[in-house]
Amino acid sequence: MERTWLVGFSTEHAGVMRAALTLGLGLCGLKIDFVCEMFASQYGGDVEGESRMAERFDRKPEDPACLALREAFARLVQATASAPASVEEIEDLATCLEKIQAAPVDAENRASATFSTAELSSLRTACELYARLAIGQGWAVAGYLGCPEDAAQAAQAFDQRFREIFFPELRGDAYYGINSQLVHDNARVAWDVLQVVRQHLAFHALGKVVGRDKRDVRTMKGPDFDDPMQRSRLELIRCVPENP
């Protein structure tokens, strides 16, 4: 029997997860437009004190910055011959998004939904992409697309253009730490979701369950196995295997 996972989250978590999944779906369709909207209030919710960073990513489609980013992305795709994601990958992202949107909300603004392992993995990847772009790592786009190593020059050119548009104060390959006060807190929300999900997936890959099995540091190395640490304003999401 395939393992399923019950994930509990707040409506604010849901907004950020929807944004991350929408971003992932856009890139699967070889479209970069959503990057210019990823911190718009209708996707991630209003966060007090985050207007400076939100304004960077809240552009109209006809804005010169959006047009320039679209052109840079088109050159990256052309140079790397990137192919659209598989049908299965797109379906996992879309199903995950639909489940979050359809999850009933209780009086405390909390909801839950059940995901397959593949869907949970797609949520992890989308949240990591969202968070990395939010701290200035434009190269994450090339990684998400699976660009080959010989496309490094095209990936670097896109990364440079991305920084020029959204993070002009950064030099070279610099980026912000996830805890920086200059990083939008929704990026930390996405990173928190990533932390929880990746630990459960890492344990699952070894036939173990978080909270039931102890971590063997000899075979369970790396941050994927680390206990999540809350970095955002929101409590960590809950993730429970339904058929361990």
C-alpha cells in the first residue's frame, strides 16, 4: 500500500503553498511570469512590514522588469533545450494545489488535506524553489528545469538578469540568508513547510517514521533528517503518515 500523509496547516500556510505550487506549475509550462507576482497579497496574504520586498515582486505583466525577465527566461530555455516537465510531475503539482484549495477550514482558520508521497515531494520542491528565488538565488530556476551542466553560461546569464531586476543591491553571486530582515517572511513560511516535509520524506525513504524511529547519525546524515526549526511567524505545519 502506498503511504499517504495527512498535512495540517493554517490558511496563511495555504496561501504561501498555493503560491509556491503555482510558481512550480508555471515553470513546468516554461513560463516565468508568476515570479513577478509571487508576493502579491492575493497569493501569500498581507504581512505587516513586508511592503518593500513585496513591491519588488508585485509587477504588472507589461512592466519592463517582467518583459526583461521573460526574455531572459526564453533565452535560457532556448540555450538549454529544456523540455516541459512530465505529465506525472505536472499532475502531482496540480493535484496538490487543488487539495489545498479545496481543504475545508475550521473556526480556527486551520485545514488539512491528504497527499500521496509523490504529491508531498512536489510540494517540497515547489516550496524550495519559491524560497530560493525570494532570497535572490535566481539560479534555482535552472536547477528546477533540470538544465544540463553545459548550460551553465545560460543559467548564469539568467541569474544575473534576475538579480538586476529584483535584487540590484546584491553583487556577484551574493544572496540573502533566509533569516535576513530584508527577506519576505512568506519565504520563511515556505522554508518551514520544506523543512517539515523533507524530514518526513527522508525518513520514509529509509523505511522509517518521524516520531517513531530514532535517527541513526551513521546512515541518516545531512539536513534532510534534521528536526525542523521554525523560522517564520507561523507555527510549523503538521505532517502525519496515515498508514505507517
